[in-house]
Amino acid sequence: MAIGVGFAGGDPSVGIPLAAAIAIQDVPEGLVVAVALRTVAFSPWKATLAGALTGLAEPLGAVVGVALGSSFATFYPLGLGFAAGAMIWVVSHEIIPETHRKGHEQAATLGLIGGFIVMLLLDTGLG
């Protein structure tokens, strides 16, 4: 939905960096699904297919985001704010605590910083 709202304003300088950042994030997300399915005896092809299929929610949500963001002018900034707030909540409430368990604090923190730097570079380079 965030991608759709990003493009709904008609300014590609908002939508393209957002879509690129989410696409980069989707790669490890799909990999996590595939690896988890491999541990429960899925074949490599079935696990890869299932991991790839999890990404289908993105284009469907983008269509909804474009429809809502284009139809209601007040929804555009609210939609971007909601999408950003949802991602911040997920990262702070779910991802950071999980990555800091069992002695992996340094690697998790470096990964978070690396991701932040990649996003800044994408925002600067594409926007």
C-alpha cells in the first residue's frame, strides 16, 4: 500500500525510491520464507516458489494505495504517514528485539545501520 500511496501523488521522486527500498527489503523476506520451508522438508523449488509468491501482496496493496491516494487528496499525506509509522512500529517492536537475542547484538545493529545507509543512498540517488 505504501508503494501505491507513494505513486498516487503523481511525483515519481517519491514513488521510485520507496518502491526500490521495499523491493530490496522483499528479497531477504522471501528468502526467510523459503529457508523456513526448506527446514520442514519442502523441495527447493516449492520453497522458492512459495517465497516468491509471498511478494504478490505488494502489487495488490500498491493498487489499493494508488486508488485511495488518487481518489482522496487528504489520504495521500495520511497514507504516507501511516505507512511510515507502520514500518517503524514493526522494526522497533518486532525486528530489533528478535535480532538482539542470543548474542547477535553487534551483527544486528550493523545490519540496521547498513540498511539505513542503503535507504539514504537510494533516497539521494533516485530522489
